[in-house]
Amino acid sequence: MAASPSRSTVRDISYIAVFTALIIVFAFVTIPGAAGVPIVLQNAIVVLAGLVLGGRRGFYTAGLFLLIGMLGLPVLAGGRSTLAALAGPTIGYLFGYLCSAFIAGVIAYKARPRNKSNLVIAVSFGAFVGLLAQYLLGAIGLWLRGDMAFGEAIVIHGTFLPLDALKFAAAAAIAVGVHSAFPDIMAEEKRRREPSHTTI
């Protein structure tokens, strides 16, 4: 039985609020990295939001998180606000957060949640593409704002790759676990996208 529109909206708001809070909390778990760019767990949580909630709700989650930062609140690594990051070389990662949550979610939601192998493949691929989106847009920001050659900006991410691979693999594993335990999270979102067949 499909949930009513009002119940679905309340549920969506709850999911988005929970993951927005998680993203903000993980802003304060950082590891110093090269080129002045911190290694954070936050980037994996952004993609986790997309993997669990899907592209639409994942995008809204990342957008709400960045909007809160626009108000001057310290939601980013190092206690920075979104406004501060917009002025620096890490601006590309902000756009990377938005795009990666959306892309990872769209790919993950191609899965059939009750088919475990299919779910693992779709979610893992979504996490991988989400990471690439963050790297690409982050590199563009370093190139445009960080006085760095584009090739160098791409290569510098090799420093982060081993740890990021572990973080994103963990995010994918968590997402698979969530969808296995609560398949309706994905199923309800898919039903919402299906065209209604109303007869008169």
C-alpha cells in the first residue's frame, strides 16, 4: 500500500534532516592532507545520503547542508562556513557534494533492493562515480582558484585515493545494509516516480 503524499513528504523531510545533521557532525572529523585540502569523512557521508535516499533526496540533503553553511554556520571541515569555502580553492568540492549525492543516488536506485547482488553492484558503482565527481569538480576548483595546473590538480587526488576508497567502500556497505533491512526506503521513492494510471 502506497503512503499518502503528506506522509511521504513528512518522511522525506525526516530523512533529509537526519542525513543533513550527520554530514554536519562529520565535518569535525578530519585528517590533514596535501595541498591544503583536508581529508574528511564528510565527503563519504554526503555520498551515503545519496546512496540511501536516492538522487532527489540526496541532492536536497546536500543542498540543505550547504544552505545552512551559507548562513555562516561552521558546517565544513575545519569549522568553516560555505561562504568561506566559496572564496577559496575548495569551492569545487562544494559543487562536488551536490553532484555526487545526486549521481550516486540515481545510480544506486537503479538497483532492485530485494536482489542482494544487484543491490551491491548498483550501490558500489554509485559510490565510485560519486567519488569521481567530487575529485573532478574539486580539481576544477583547485585549477581555477588555487593557481594549480589542471593535470596537477587531478594527480594530487591520488594522495587521497587509498583512504577515500576505504571510506566510500564503507559507505556503500552501510547503504547496502540499510536497503536490505529497510527496502521500502527505495521502493517508495521508485513508486513515486512511476506514472499514475488513473481510470475514469
